[in-house]
Amino acid sequence: MGDAVGKASYLFREGLACSESVLMGFAEANGISSEVIPRIATGFAGGIGRRGSVCGALAGAIMALGLKYGRSKIGDSNAFDLCTAKSSECYRSFEKEFGSVFCFDLIKCDLSTPQGRRIFQESGLREKNCARYVEGTARMLLGLAERSDR
């Protein structure tokens, strides 16, 4: 599972979005393959549909925690409790590490407009900022996933 960080970083450099990269990197490193990965994560890019809300890297990590710990049947409260606890810890860690969980706060750029996307591209924010969020989030995710289940 240690190569999940490298896989996420590689996928991001190759052109996947932050949310897609973190989820797919984790899934591939854990031998999880599905036609819905990375598709299920696409809409979370840019803070959910480029709206600047929750960072896509964090959303990808939460989905990845669901792959590992989420419940697969109604009534499995143990899996639900474990997954939500790990998700909450991931959220707190991200916020502590980067200062905010919101895409707009992290990149100071409005991706919902053509002008904002142009500024994002021309200023290299993807390479300067977002690559760091993808790698850092993948590391957080790896730490949470490698720790023994509570």
C-alpha cells in the first residue's frame, strides 16, 4: 500500500483531477479495480464541480476510506462507525495541515469561471499548490489506512 502516494502523484501529473488521483491511487495500490473508479470522483474536482467547496483531494480520500472501511450492508454499524471516525480524522488532519478544507481558500482562484480557470492554468497553481495537496492527502490517507482498526 506504500506506493499509493506515488501512484496518486503520478496520476495527478498525468492529468487526472485531484479527487480522481487520490481515489484511484489508493484503489490501485490496494488491488481494487472497478470501472467506476475514477469516474465516481470526477465531479468532486475543483471543490465539487469547480465551485471551490471541499478540496477534491480530501473528497477522494474520504471515498477511498469508504472503499476500505465502508459498510456493504444495511445494519453494519461497526463499519459505519469506523469509516465515519476515520473520515472525520482525515478531515481534521487535512484542515490542520493545510489551513482549510475548501478549494477556494487553498488556491485563491475561482474555478467556476473561464477567467478563473485561465488564471489557475497560467499561474501554475495546479503544479505549485494542488500537487502538494494530492501528495499530502495521499500520505494522510495511507497513515489512516495502515493504522490498526479501532
